[in-house]
Amino acid sequence: MKKTLALIGFVALFAFNVTAQTKISPKEAEKHINETVTVTGKVFSGKLITSNNMTLLDIGGFNPNQDLTVMIESANRGKFKGKPEEDYKGKEVTVTGKIIDFKGKPEIVVTEPEQIKVVMADNVVKPVFDIKH
């Protein structure tokens, strides 16, 4: 019985955290530094920086005029199937994470593929990649 109550409590806490997420547009990102949010917007361009294997996705405009940058560090890039800089380009995505200020621009550092989902035409949000095991 105690295990069941603990499980119900954990699920309720998780559900609250998911529903309590702030949803914003890419243009609003700069007003939410140090907050965990969900942003929906178009990926205008993507780039793999080969020197450090880092991936950058520009949301809401082309670099240097993007509203938000999504960064995937090299240590986490292997979790993604395919090439994120190509696979997300031109697509409407939903990204969840903490917004940081990187050289005066808002950025979300993505560590897991589940943080980025493509918004389908029927408004159903679906993950693009399976997690590698």
C-alpha cells in the first residue's frame, strides 16, 4: 500500500511539473532567462561545428538574427539518430529546457532527444528520433 501511494505521489508530482511548464514563443525567449520553458517555433537553420562536434539550431530566424539558439553538445549528439542540424531544418519544433544567456542571446542546451519534438501538421507533437541504446 505504501509503495502504491508513493508511486501515485511521484506520478502526480511529475504530472504537475509537466503541466506547470511555461509555453512561450521564440520572440519571448529573451524575457525568460534562467527559466525552464517550452518554446515552439520554426528551425530556420542548423549547423554542425566540426571542431567540437557541437550542433546549433536557429529558431525564429537565421543567424545572427535568430530569436533562440538550441545547442546540442558533442557529448549528447550521439543520443540523436541522424543529423539534427539537417533533420530539424525547416520544421516547426517544440523545445523544452532552461533558457540561458549566451553572449547576449537566449539559448537552450538540449541534453536528451525528448526535449525536441516536431510539430506535425495535425498539431500532434511527435519525437523525430529514437533514443540509441
